[in-house]
Amino acid sequence: MKTYEVIKEEYVPCTGNMLPDRREILELQLENPALYVQDQYRSERSVEFLATEHDGSLVIESLLEGGRKHRYIFSEL
């Protein structure tokens, strides 16, 4: 199990703002960051996941109905 600093950003399309509407920083011990993100959205009807890497950190975006987007940035500690 690895320890990560996780930055969770929430974007709401109706604000028209390119900056996150909410930002939360967590420290989590995880086996698999992708499974952690998928578990957060089990009750959603429709969700699409996109995983990339940026500056050595894993970035996972979850695209939800209505244009909502959540971004998780995982940096190993």
C-alpha cells in the first residue's frame, strides 16, 4: 500500500469558470488509485474516466452527467 497526497478538484459547468469550484487535499493510503476513484461513483448513472500523467503524478478525471467534472491528482509521498 502506498501513501498519496490527493488533490480533488470539482468543476461545475454552469459557472463558466475554468478554475475548480471546489478543491480538497487529502492524504490517503491506497493499493490502486484508479479503483479508489471508481468506488466514489458507484451510484452515478453515467460516468467516464480518463487517466493521464502530468509532471510524474497520476491524474484521473471523472466526467459526469450534465458536464460536471471531478479531477483527482495523485502524488506519491
